[in-house]
Amino acid sequence: MTLAWQNRLIYLLAFCSGFSIMGVELLGGRILAPFFGSSVHIWGSIITVFMLSLSIGYLYGGKLSTQNANLTRYGMIFIVAGILVLPIALWANPIMETIFVAIEDSRYGSLAAASALFLLPTIVLGMISPYSVRLLVTSKEQSGQVAGILYFVSTLGSAMGTIFTSFYFVLWFEVNTIIVSYSALLVVLGATAITFQKLASQTQLATTEEVAHEN
């Protein structure tokens, strides 16, 4: 399990996280529409919540990455994000119905609903990018280039998530099915990162024992 393979895995996971973020954001319009409509202020609410959540996630992800960053913790971010995405499919309607009754103005109602549904999972998803940079950077000289490649890959994933979700997935599947799929994808990606870390640790331990035995 070389460093090169670890880096490829991190780039793949960053791509998939970007894909998932934009997929969920696009579906937000479909989810809120039955209660609050689909006018521009609905999308304003969704975009505001996602931008605010991502900014908080970047902040906390960067802070977390300074504390013994490793693939196991990285994988746990994905798993937690996947778990937090799932309630969107399970409880969106009762949450929005409660907010719809409590707040008459659709502008503030949609903002409250978007916050209730998307704030926490998007904060956790926002933690992925800075944590990815920390895992990828091995020297100060490479930090700028690594960050540039990482954000290129992540943003490319966001673009692909936008296209595939809006052009294909919404035509083929129910919204809740897509949300559950994104949730499952994030959990699987997290488990993959954790498994990779365990295999790498076992390989390193076996190599160390072999060297010690030879000596």
C-alpha cells in the first residue's frame, strides 16, 4: 500500500464528495418545491444554507486535520456525512410540513426548512476538502500544487454531480432513492478509506517485523 495509491484514493474520494454535495443540493429544490414552490428565493435559501454550511465545514475540517490526520478519521467523516444525509429521505416531509405550518412567509420557511434538512450533513461534507489537502501534502513546496489539483478534482466531481443528477438521475429514480444512494455511497467510501488504512498498517507492521527478524 504505497503513498501513491493512498493519494489516488484520496483524490477519488474528494471527487465523489464533490459529486454528492452538488447532487444533494440540486435535489434540495425538488424536495422543498411541494411545500414552498420553486421560485428564486427558494433556490436562494438552498444556496445560502449550502454555502454557509460548507464554509463552516472548511473551518472545522482544517482544524481537525491538524490533530493526527489519518485515513481512518478521514473515512469517519464520510460515514458521518452519509448517516446525516439519510434523514433527508426519511423525514423531509414531516419536517417541512411542521415548518410550513409554523412560518407563513415562504422565504423564511424555505430557509428554515433548508437549514433543518441540509445544514448538518453539508457541514460534515465541507470538512472533506481541507482534510484531504492535509493528507496529500508532504512538503511546503508542494502544498499549493496539491491544493490546486485537489480542488480541481473536487470541483470536477461537483460538475459531474450536477450534470448526472439533473440530466439523468431525476428522470430514472425517485428523489428519495437518489438521496439514499448518495448516503450509501458516502458510507461505502468511508469504509473503503478505513479499510485501506488498516491494510496499510498491517503491511507496514509485517515489513517492520520482517526487517527485525532479518537483523
